[in-house]
Amino acid sequence: MEDTYIIDLFWSRDETAIQLVDKKYNSTCYSIAWKNLRLRSKSEGCVC
């Protein structure tokens, strides 16, 4: 899925954009949080 499509959804205030961002970037965001925090609960809290 192209990021430009997701951005267009955000601009049109379509809540589907949030779900698509979560699906596409959740693991990347969690990985970054884990590398900095080293605590599962806090890492999940940052991503959620």
C-alpha cells in the first residue's frame, strides 16, 4: 500500500487511515520503542 494513499485518507478524515498506518508500521514502531525502552509494557504503550 502506498503512503500517498494513506495520506490522502488522512486529508479526507477517513478513519481507515489510522488502521492502515497501524497495519503497515506497527512492527517498526514497536521495534524502535523496544530498542529504547527494553520493557514490553512500555514499548506496547508507546505504539498503542
